[in-house]
Amino acid sequence: MEGPIAGSMGGPNCQNEQLLMTDTKKPEETRVVLPVDPTRRTEIDKQRVPMSARPYRLLALVKQDAVVRVQKEPDDTVMTWPHLLSIEFLAAGVMSIFLLLMGLFINAPLEELANGNVTPAVAKAPWYFLGLQELLAYFHPAVAGVLVPTFVLVGAALLPYVDRGNINAHHPAERKTAVVLFTLFAILGLTVTFIGIFFRGPGYSFVIPYLPFFENSVNGLHFAL
């Protein structure tokens, strides 16, 4: 009796349990891939955008004059002492010895004491002022003695503020205007100085050097250093 009863009781229950077990199983998940919205981007997507396509905003415009540029110093620098000063001391010593030898072997006697009642035959300025003295022979004293020196000194002082050319230009072809102006003024200054030294005699009259003139046959080359 136990066997059939157990069999009859256990059969339907087992089938119900099997049906419940099959019914309680989770259904398989199905993934649906939705289309990506082009207007929606994550941070990762933004990082993948190339630099040329990224939008930028100009916050401020800094003037070039307001930026302080610090130039890099050259790496091949040396100390002033002893590399520079030793050469300058050596050059000063050689020049001092040269001047000493000139004073020993070249005859350059001193003249007599100055006499206010006697004017020398040749009243010449030192050689570095003979250019201005030569200009006095051609122009009014106010022009040659005041305006010209003032123009030269003021022009030399204002030249760094007027010259706005390329400071990195070192070749003469790159600074034609400055080279031409300097050459003209240098030639003019050397010419009037040369004439005042070699072509002016007693009384600051025009003479020909190395040729006798007047009655006393004094050489034309006559100037005081």
C-alpha cells in the first residue's frame, strides 16, 4: 500500500514543482542598441575631438608693449677679471712705453714763457680744434663757433632716440642711410682739419706745404701740436 500511495502522491507534486521551477526562471535579456544622439557628448567624446575642431574663446588681448621679455644670456660669457682687464692693462703698458720712447728720442723743445704783449706769428688752435678754426675762415663766428658745435653735440645726443632702425643689423648694406650720413660728416670734418694743419701758415694765411713762401723762406708746413 505504501508504494502505490507514495507513488500516487509524489507523482503530481513532482510535476507541479517542475512546472514551478520552469516558470520561475528569468527570461533571457535582450540588448537593444539605440542610435547615438549627435548632440549628446560625454567627456570622453569631447577629448577625442581634434584640437583644430575645438571651439576657443578669446578672453583678453595683451598688448605687446605690456609683455616683459627676458632675453636669455649667452652661455659663452667670461669674467671681466682677468680676461678683459688683463688685456687692457697690457695695452696701457705698451702705449706708455711707446710714449716714453718718443719723449726720449724725438726732439720737441718747449717754447719760451708766454708773453701777453707779443702775439705768436701763427695763432693756431690745437689740432682737434683746427676744424672749427678753419670754419671761422669761411663763416660768421656765430655760425662756426656756436651753431655748428651745438648742432653736432645735440645731434650726437639725440641720435640714439632718432635712429629707430633694426638694432640687429650689423652689415653696412642693411644701414645705408646711417653709413652714408656718418661718412659724409667724417669726410667733412677730416677735410677742414687737414686744411687747417697743413695749408695754414703765419697769420692763418693759406700756404702750400713744403714750399718756401714770403721773403724769409719759411716752409709752409708750420703748426703747433
